[in-house]
Amino acid sequence: MNHIEKIDILITGGTLLTLSDGMDMIDDAAVGISGGTIRFACTRAEAPASNPVETIDAAGCAVMPGLVNTHTHLPMTCFRGLADDLPLMEWLHDHMFPAEAKHLNREMIYRGALLGVAEMIRSGTTTCCDSYFYESHVAQAAVDAGVRIVAGRGFIDFTPPDAAELGKKAAAAEKFITKWNPLYPMVTPSLFCHSPYTCATETLQLVKRIAGEAGVPFMMHLSETKEEGEIVRSRYGLKPVRYLDAIGVLGGKTAMVHCNWLDEDEMDLLASSGTGVCHCPESSMKLAAGIAPIPKLLDRGVPVGLGTDGCASNNDLDMLLELDTMAKLHKVSTMNPTVMDAAAALQIATTGGARVLGLQRLIGSVEPGKCADLIVLDMKKAHLTPLYHLYSQIVYACRGSDVRDAIIDGKVVMRNRRLLTLDVQKVMDDVREIADRVRRKD
Amino acid sequence: MNHIEKIDILITGGTLLTLSDGMDMIDDAAVGISGGTIRFACTRAEAPASNPVETIDAAGCAVMPGLVNTHTHLPMTCFRGLADDLPLMEWLHDHMFPAEAKHLNREMIYRGALLGVAEMIRSGTTTCCDSYFYESHVAQAAVDAGVRIVAGRGFIDFTPPDAAELGKKAAAAEKFITKWNPLYPMVTPSLFCHSPYTCATETLQLVKRIAGEAGVPFMMHLSETKEEGEIVRSRYGLKPVRYLDAIGVLGGKTAMVHCNWLDEDEMDLLASSGTGVCHCPESSMKLAAGIAPIPKLLDRGVPVGLGTDGCASNNDLDMLLELDTMAKLHKVSTMNPTVMDAAAALQIATTGGARVLGLQRLIGSVEPGKCADLIVLDMKKAHLTPLYHLYSQIVYACRGSDVRDAIIDGKVVMRNRRLLTLDVQKVMDDVREIADRVRRKD
């Protein structure tokens, strides 16, 4: 008698984009999932006999790894479209910081994050990396919705930190890591410093040291605007990446967000130190902050992931749209249409992101042994017809609303566009209530 | 007894964005339509008593004029994603021209156009301006689907034209205009020369003269790439817009497509001559062709409309995504986040397009007396929550799939995302068959 595999979920039919190192594409595929792990990913003909609890028919669909959003501030859904078409510093200091000062609380954080998570699932993201205030409440929202998260406890200095303040920061960092590290497989704690112009050198060094000792990711915003580089240069006499190198905060398990303003030497330093980059093209376009030199970073072997940034500066969390814009933006900004092809763009949004977050052994591709984080795209639509090349179609024609099913950690979280882990109507109503308060300036 | 208005369709509730000169926004609105014309557009409280044949409940929705796509090649849906990530001239000469030479026929044109029209309705476009081979078959597809079209009969010189050839071109132009001009209110015939580097001076002058005499729009591609300008300069000793001015083809009812490479003098000439510009940002990003100086053209009062270009270079016809990309691209390319706000972007995609096509008295805004071309956007979605500012939400967060209903010329062509004028399944199957032939290189 043949062995029958015990399988929780079998995805059958459709074309599988593995995003493996060999970029294998498998027609008429079968993906077997059990215990949160991918057991096999092959053609239907090659698949072992199995008796799945649930079968997902993916005929006419594309099956691929879930997208990895390496940078967002989920609770900012509450401020989506509150203040647009403004310069970054005016947007930040006259609108975002005041709104946050007035309306931030644990309830707003949780509710806003839940809405963000709902939007992400509906547009194909299965792992996100977030940073905000009260980050534990963001992590909780992700856990409740069944989304994988790298949750970044944020640090910012509103006044220069003294020893007592640094002690408090250290305690907060350690408490956050201890809270989330061992118990929640869907949550990777991390530490996030706002930027080199809003954090003192001592804070950056302290937070980086604690992250390194705990083996969790360390991240920060870097060189989003040109002005920011000038502040760092005038304060420390060094350009930003040289400054970060001098104070010892570059390295592995470390990623810098934005990096719109880097010179060749800074790019070399990021590469030689093993530091990753989170690229948020739409946010930096909308704020007129700049265009990160991503093709040059990729040429140097710098790990690059894609991110949407928060909803207040994008104004959505749709990674499939972000992909499309990213590929087109780099073509026109370098005047080279071959500089980032569709496959390269998809790699950045999956395996690249996984690498930046230090999760490359767990997620980013569909291969036996990896976590079962997959999405099924319905390709049987007018705007996706005809179909010549799947990478092109996904990058240049698909959008979030084409994602039909989403599986995270072996659990179906969306089936036929219906979210199974959240009551979206209630989630939306809860945020509308918060927005009413913001609007009334309560 | 009060007068009861005879109304075919009453749209009731929701917020109406009129896109009128005053940019009026009306909450809890009522729009009355009869005989293809908007009869009233006001608050529900102010609406006259009416006995509508059909009522559309737009509560929680945005109601606005249908989008105007000023430049596309609809049948190129057949080549969507066939050849991507290539330089423009290689894409055109090694892929598009050969595919067209082999597969172009009346059936392909009609079927491909029908698919394009289906995609456009589903993403909120109610008027398009097209140019391709066998353009009458494109116009017929638009008529059959109930979409308003400016259909451009194309002209290109593969060899230098002699008198006989010019005579044939004149006859073809006149025949096309005569065929479509009087009988079809949904079709505006126009004449389209491919470009100044693929059409002889005599051809441009002849076609422009015939268009002018018939009072129909004259259009052409212009300065898409930098190289193109160099060809014109070396051939005629003048930069492109100066050359076109010298041979007399600028003016009213005339629009130039792309215009990525213009100097200040050329922009002044377009403005002083009353020539319009069709802007296709995504296509020019993807082909790394360049970025048109749209803010400078708008400052000079040049009429500017938005277009998606064909599906082979975009790769979709979604004007809501094009809007978003346009607004963000100009912010980052000028490093000025205030250079094109959300309202300005929406104006370009509606009233601006109408002006470029010479249809500003008929379409582009929701006002009594104008053609009833409207769309209803469902704003009750996770990625559109909360809602602070409607222009921002539509430009930066909506996409084509948020369009719920579409009305063109007073007829409902899409209701609850179901197309009423087309069998989309058959339309997709027909194009898949064509794609099979293209793939097999039959």
C-alpha cells in the first residue's frame, strides 16, 4: 500500500511561481501544506498521494509566495489622506506629529493596525515590517488577524537623552524583545530608531547593541530627504552612512529605510557592512523626497526589500501597485528600460524583503520546508487577458484586488476575497469613529 | 399640482464631484438623467420631483464624471505583456511592428478593441481617444459596447509618398470622416499621423488640412524619445515643435501625444498656438522614454489630458492608477510635492482630456446639459477607509476595481461591476485565441 501524505491544504492547478533561487515556474502545480509548512511544491503529476483536509483549486490562477512589505506604520491608516500634497517636513511637523500627539492611544493603534492588516491581506501581503508607537498593540493586531510581522519598537529623542533616559530606553527595548521573542512564532520583535537626526548618537548605539545581543533586526529611516543629510553633516561632520559606520550601527540584521540620497561611497559602505535597504518608492515620490538608487545597490549585492510606508504618505498598502511603480520609476529615472525587469521587481518584493528582515530561511519563496505563506492570484480577468508572461502580467497589470486567496503560516486567511480572521465591517467602523474624532479635532 | 420630471435614471445619495469650473462638491446629491443628457445635479433636497425609470443608490459612494483616456491603441490588448523591459526602438521595431505585420486583421482589431473597451469601462473610463490600423473596426467595438470614442484614422509613411500615394491618403481620410461624422453621436472621427519621423512633411500637411476643413481633431505622437528630436533636427534643421509650426500643423483641435522632450521655446509655441498635449506617464516610464514637463505646460495654459497608451506599453488601461502615478511622478521629478495636487490630477483626467479632444462642451464634468457620462465609485472598502478628502482618496487610493457603476450617454453600461453591453467571457476567449496564434508565431 502506498504512503498517503497527511496534508492540511492542497493547492492544485494553476502556475506556481516559486521565486526560488532558480526562479522555477511550475505549470499545473500542486502545493501541499501541513503544520504551517510547505511539504511539497511540484507538478500535479509528481505530487505524492495525499488526503488533504482542504483543497484550493487554482486553475487559471497564479500561485506565488506572499508579498513582504518591509516598511510600514500600520496605525497610520487612521490618517489616510488627512494631509496630502505637502512638503515632507510640513506634512510631518504641522500635520502628522500634531495628529499623533492628540490622538495616539492604545485603542487607536490596535484598531488602525487591524484595518491596515485587513488591507494588506486583501492585496497579497503576508509578512509586514512595522514600526510605530505602542508597537505591542500593532503586533497583537497582526497576531489576531493571522499576519506575519516584524514588529519594530520605536525610539526617538524629543530631548537629548541623559543616563536615566537611556536606562529607560534599554529597559523598554529589552522588555519588548522578551515579550514577543519566544512565544509568538508569527511575531519577530525588532528595534527601530526614527532617524539619525531625531535620535542621539548614544540612543542609536544603545538600541543597536541591544538588538545585536538579542539577535533581532535593527532598523531606522535614513536619508529620506536631502536636507536630512545636511543636518547630519553639520552636526557630526560626516555624511550619514559614514556617520553610522563610525558609531557602529551598520551591519547584518540591520536595514536602513528610504536611502534616497546616497553617494557611491555610502553605497559601497552599505554593501561591505551587509546592511539592507527598505525601498518605499511611492511614499518618496508623493513627498517629493527623492528616488533611491536601487539598481546601483542591487549591483553591489545590497539586500533590498520593498515597502509601502504608512497610509498617510502613499495612500495605500497595495504591494502589487508598489511593484509596478517601482519598476517603472527606475526605468525612467535611469533612462534604461532594462534596469529592473519584472522578475527582478518580484524578487525584491518577496525574497529580497525576506533577506532584509533576516527571514530568508523561513519565507519569501515557495519551497518544501519553508513557511506556508502563499497567495493565489485570479488571472481570468479582462485586464489580465491575454497572458504571455506571468512575471510581466503580475508586475505591470495585476493589483491587490486580483488576489483571490491568502494563506499565512498554513492557515487560509482569505478565501475568494472574503477575510476569515477579521470582521472587516467592524474594523472599518472602528476606524471611522477615530477619524470622526480627528476631523472634529477633539 | 407640481410638475413631475420625466427622468430615465436618478442617481441618489453619495457625494457628487462635479469637476465644474468651480469644482463644486455636493453631499447627499441627486443627478437626474434623461435622453442621454444630465437634467439636474444638485442636493437631494433641491432636486425636482421625478418619476425615474431606474434609480441608482449611491449612498457611501462618490459620483463623478467618467474618466477621459486621451490616448490609447485599444487592439494592442492582444499584445499585452508580449515584450516588456526593452528599449522603445527595440520594442517597437523588433517586437510590435513584426507582431502587427503578421497578426493584424479586421477580426483581431475588433476583438482586441472590444477587450480594451471592457477593461476601460471596468476601470471608469467613459470616453477614449484611440488610433490604430483599421480604425473603423475599433470605432465599431466602442459603439457596440456603448463607449464614447474619438477614433483616429492612422497615417504613416513606410516609403516617401508620391502624388498618387497622397491622393490615396486624402481619399482614405475623407472616407473615414464621412463614414463616422454624421450618423454616430458616440463616435468623433479624427486623423492621426504616427509621428514627424515616420510621416513626410507632405503627409502631415495634407492630413492636417483635411482635419481642419472637416473640423475634426488632428493628433500625432511627438517627442516621445530624445532620439526622435535628433532625427527631426537632422532632417529638417529645426527642433520638433518649431518644425511643426513651420509646416503649419499646430493649432486648435490639435494635440501632440507624449511631448517628453520640449524646451521652453517649444512649450511657449504649443501654448500660443492653442495645441493640446496628451500625457501618458506610465508608458513613458516603462519604456524609459522620458517625463513630460506637464506642470510647466499647465502653467502656460496648454490643454493637457491623460492617457494610458496601449496595453503593450503600460500594461493596463486603468486611468485611476495612471492618475496616481502621474501626480506622484511630477512631484518627485520636480522635487516639489505641491506641483500637482489631487484636484489638479483629477481635472487633467476629466475636463482637461475633454478640452484636448475638443469635447469640452459635451463631457468632462457633471453639469445640467452635458452628456450623461458618469461613474459611481464604491468608497466603503478597507483601503478607502477612513475618508477625509475625496479628491485625495480617489487619486491616491482608488483603483479601477473600485468603480461600481458606469453610465455613458445616459445608458447604464456597468451595474455592480457587471458589464451590461458585453459578454466579457466571450470577449476574453476571443482574444486568447488570437494570443495563441501570436505565441505559436502562426
